[in-house]
Amino acid sequence: MKTSSKISLPPGNMLNPLPVVMVSCGSSPDEYNIITLAWCGTICSEPPMCYVSIRRERHSYEIIKRNMEFVINLTSKELCAITDWCGVRSGRKYNKFQTMDITPLTADKVKAPLIAESPLNIECKVKDIIPLGSHDMFIADVLAVHANEELLNKTSHALNLEGADLVSYSHGNYYCLGQKIGKFGFSVEKGKSKK
């Protein structure tokens, strides 16, 4: 295995790539908004929990803090330009659903809308807000998940997110996920050898 020499860098957010998601919020159509985030992730399996971290000056911050709920909407290659636009334009000036011609859907458990065009939607209820510095972390319980029907295997009902053309984010750039190179546990399967 090839090794490289290392150089020291100042502390920074170097964990990459990251998911890039559109987080929808608001309790009624006149309040609905979308914020694009890469500071998000899974924090617990049982019970299922996730987080988003948001700067206090962002328009969606107060909406989410007031309603204590949001929806994480995964981003596909087809939605990438819309996702970027929703990240650089403020909901104070634009109705993002109308301007980008995307569809809000009624969620099952929260008042915040799902984004119909997203391949997967995760309904979240905030249980804690932790002030961290530049961002506050919204820790949330996952209440419901919605997936496009074509992403479910017809026989096993397993979720096939590989077919969703998901997008990741790394140092200011968007990337489609690449070729599969293994699955969880492949390195220890019988008959497999390490290279």
C-alpha cells in the first residue's frame, strides 16, 4: 500500500464527502421554506435519530426553532441545481417552492412539507437544540420515512438508493456517488482475500 508524506493544516471541517440535503420547514404554506445543508447526519440507530446544524442568522433557523420539526429531503443529480439555488437564495426574499417549481407534499407526522421531487424524505421532530458556536445543532427523532416506489425491490422490499442518483458535497463542489466498490462486511466474507 502506497504511503504519502503529510503536511499539517489548521483545524477545520475536513470530513468529506458529506450528504447534501434540502431541509423543508414551516407549519403552513405561507411559512414553508427550504434550506440546503451539508452539516447533517445520523446520530443513533435505536431510536432512529439525526441532526442538522444551522447558523442562527439563516431564515429557516427561526422557523425550525419555532415549530420544532423539519423534513430532510435527499438530493439527486436531477435536483442538484435546485438544491444549490435553495442554498444561495434566502427564503426572506423568495418562495422557494414556487420559484423553483417544486411540489410540497403533506407529511404524515409533522406539519413541515415533504419535497415531492426528492427520492427520499425523512420526517423529523426536534428533541434538543445545542448551541455550538457558528451553528446550533438540532437533534431530532426520525418519525417517518418516505421513498419513491421505484426505489423499493419488488420482492424483498429492500430500499435501493443506488438507483436514486444521490449527490454528495465536498469542499464547495457537488458530486454524484461513484461506482460501488464493496458492501458492509465484504472484507471478511468467506472466500474473499485482502489485496
